[in-house]
Amino acid sequence: MGQLVVKLAQPVSNVADILGGRRKRKRSIDSLQTNSEESNNDTQSPKKKKLLTTTQYIYQALFKEQKNSDIAIMALGKVWNLHKVYLSQSPYFYSMFNGSWKESCQDFVHIKILDERITLDALDAVFGSMYSDEIEIDAKGVISVLATATLFHLDGIIDKCTEVMIESINAETAINYYEAACQYGCQNVKKSAFVWLETNLLCIYTKYPNLLRQISIELMTALISSPDLYVMQTEFSLYTLLRNWIYLRLHPNYDPENPQHQAQQQEELKLQQQQQANESSNNSSNSSSALSLSNSPSDRAPVTSNDIVQNFFTSRREKRSFLSTPDGQQFLRPFLALRTQYLTNHHMDLKIVLNDNIIPKEWLHNHVLSNWNSILKVDHLPEEGPKNLDPEEFFKNCMRCGRILLEPGYQKWRWTGFNFGLDLILIADSRILSIRRHHRNEHERLLSLQTKRQFMIRASVTSINSQRQPVYTQKSDITSLCLEKNEEVTLMVMDSKLVHPLLISVNVLVVPPAPQTFKENLLICDEFANASVPISEIGANCERSTTPTSSSMLDDGNAVCLVPPSPPNAAASALLLPSSMAASHRSASATSTSSTASSSSFSSTDFL
């Protein structure tokens, strides 16, 4: 049996091999047949071609070719043959076709376009979007599309326009985007554009005057009022920007970027200077114009745009301030928002502001008196200093300073001008931003001798991208500090998300704020509103004397315009002391004096 088994076993093995071989050959043949069939099917079966989608067909046939139209829409002189069923996606047209309006039973509708921002291209794009599931929007035409979508209440397109606008905010678009966002209620765009302008106003628009001209009075007022405005250098740089902005607004045809316009203005300025110089030589009593001309850079250097602007104000023949004139009253609000109290803490700044005669002299006189009062208090009252003020009051009265850090590394700097005997130095070291009360022995007679000085401060640091859009901003809290001499404290540990270049803005208040109700009184004064009496001469003698007297020291519009060789009385000495102290403090401090001496220079003052 076993043998049989064995015998059977052998044939069984052979049969298995044979059958296995047959199966292999069969599978091979089947595989070849299958591959051949698939190859034949590939070559013989028709290729699948992608046809127009339903949306594309609808867009092409119904919108482009305007087939089976049941309504004609006319706008801006063009007619679109469209379809009510598609137009009814718009609440504007849905109400028109389904309400009690006469258009509901008409097959021709004329839409009067009153908004100048709406264009034919925007209308065509918006009408076409109702037949398709997409719309092409670029930064160049986004405002027109937004205006059209707002007219027809198409929220989806408005949202897409908002996204495009926020992504494309830059120097050329920020102002127009802000104005359009205000008009059409796009709060996100309005906020983003305003933040961009806060960050870049003094960095960008000083270089592009034609863009600066586009800023409206309302927008400029809002920017000047903002505590988050990045004031590169000091408040004087903001004053200079306002002065240029006023000139550009008053001369809409002047193009400072056009060489021909520039050359023409330079020639006119030279002729005007020569004429005024001849007049001043014949009449020595009228020496104010001659003084400004003798100090003009045109006598020793080519005429610049800043010279043209400055000469426009200094050569005015009116004795009253520019803001009190009919042309100047429209610009009053930005100057009410300007921190004019910080224009009197450097003698060169004060000299330029007085010669320009844009700001009412009463404002400057009140600031000088208030600053001198603060100096006396700080020197004699150790506890005198701002502490735990309400944030609103702090932001309204604080000094705004700024600086750009292009590269990482150890850097320290101070800002120019007399600071009530408190020499503050900002230090950036790695990721640490700190402040030090600097006190050198050789400068003790010029600095506050108080052991401790109280002040309030807030710092903001912003990182920007290639379009100068704020990418990341870090702000410290409003902090009350009391520093001893040469004491240093940390203001902020900067986040790793902050990448250079960095914009640094500092809000600081070193003396308690003084009330400035005199500005409000001038604003509502009937005499000022009617412009019958100049602001600088309300309640004073209209004759401007060159030497102040004791009776006119507080009221005369030109009391501190020219400093006499020796003050005639103690009151005059008191009024002139702050500016002289500022000058002496400035000359003794380790700072560069060139940044504020020229109205066109905004470079930082580094500590050496």
C-alpha cells in the first residue's frame, strides 16, 4: 500500500507539475490577450474631452452672447441685454423686479450712475459675475468694483474686494483705500489703511509730495490726533510735514516731482527774494522779510522744495498768523491736534515756527509760560511729576518720538530738545528695549538735581513687510517710572516675531499736563470765526513792535519773536528763559544739532 502510495505519489507529482505548467501557460496567454485587448480598447475607444461646464456655458451664451434676454439695462451710455432671473441675485434688482416699482413691468431700465467711482469695466465685471462663479479683481480697479457691488448690494463681491484691498495696501493705495472704505462702510479696510498710514506717514509721504497732497483735512486731523502715530524723530518733524502739506493743498497745480515746475518755482522764488531784498534796503524798519531771506539757503545753496514752501509763509505780508486768515482757517483742526507745546523745547525749532507765523503766537506764549512753570516745579518739588494719569489724558498730552532700527545689535539714542532737565536714553540690546536716566557729572548744572524723577512712558515696536504693512506690533503698558540718576530699567522684551527693520515709537510725559483751553476759546471765538481780527492780535495792539514792553508781554502777537539784547524787565526775563535754557542745554548735551536745525532733516540724534 505504501508502495502504491508511493507510486501514486509519483504520478500525482507529475500530474501536478503538468497541470501547473498548463496553468502558467494559460495565465501567460490570458495576460497577453488581456493586454492586447486593453491596447486595442485604448486605441479604438474615443478620448474624453472636457467640455464647457454649465457655468461657463451660461456665461458664454447668456451673458457674452446675450441670448434669450428679457431685460435691457442701460448705464453710463452702454446697454446690457440680460436676464431677470440672474439679476435677481442682487437685492437691488430683486426689489426692482418684484416690488411695486414701475421697472417691474418694463423690459428696459436706465440706471443713473451718480457715483464717479463706478466705471464701465466694473459694471461689466459685476454683471458678468451673476452668470458665473468667479470675478476677476485687481488692485487697480478694486475700488470701482467695490462701488458697483455696493450699489447692487452684492455682499459676496464686497467681501472679495475687502480681501484684495487689505492685501494690497501700500504708499500709492492707502489714502484712496481709506477714503473708499469710509464711503462704502468697509470697516476692516478702513482700520487696516489707517494703521498703515499711522506707521508710515512720516517715513513715506515726506518723500512723495504728490501723494501727501491727497490726504484730506479730515484724515490728516485723525492721523495727527492719534497717539499711535509713529512720529519719526520729534513733533517738529510733524509740524514740517503739515507745513508742506498745506502748501501742496493750496497749490494743486504745483508738481514738485516735475523738473520744469521745480525750475519755474525756483526762478520765481529768486525774483521774489531779490525784490524783497531791494524793498528791505529802502525801508530798514520792515526787516522781518530781510531777516528770513538772509538766512535762506538760496543765498548759499540751490533752492529746494523746502525753501519754496518756507518762503511762501515767511514772505507773507500779513502780520496775523496764517491760521487766522481765510485760507488758513480750513487747516485749523490738524494744528489743534498737533502737540504744539513740544515745538518750544529747542531754540532752532522755535525760531523756525516763529518766522513761519503759521501758529497763533498766543499758543506759543502759553506753552512757554506753562513750560517755565513746570521747570520751576520740578526743580523745587520732588514729588512733582505725572503719575497714574488716565490713559486718555496721557495720550492726549504725551510727547511722541520715533526711530527706525535697520539692523539688530546694541544701539542707544536720545531725541533732541530740552526735556525739563531729564536726559532719557533709549537702549536696544538684542531683544531688550530699556530706558536710562542719564546723568553725567559735567552736566549736572544743566540737568535736574532731584534724586528721583517721575515720568510716564509707553513703547511700541512694529515689524513691517516689503509693502511696509505692519506684520507684527508689540506694545508695552503705560508705565509710571521713578528713576534715580543713571538708573536703567527694561521697557520691553521684544517678541521673536519682530524682524528688522523695526519701527519704534515712544510716548513719554515728564511733567504734568497743563490745560490748553486757550485753543478751544480761540476756536469758538466770534472774532476768530468771522476772521475780522487776527488770532495773534485778539485783545492786543495791532501794531507789532520789535521790542516787547512790560504791558504787552503777554498779549502782543510778536512779543517773543525777536529776542532783545537784554530783557527790559523781570517779566521779560522769565518768558525768555525757557528758550535760552533749551539752547544752552542743547549745546552742552552730547547730541547732534543738525536734525532740527533744518526743516527737511529728520535724522535721529545718536548718543556718543
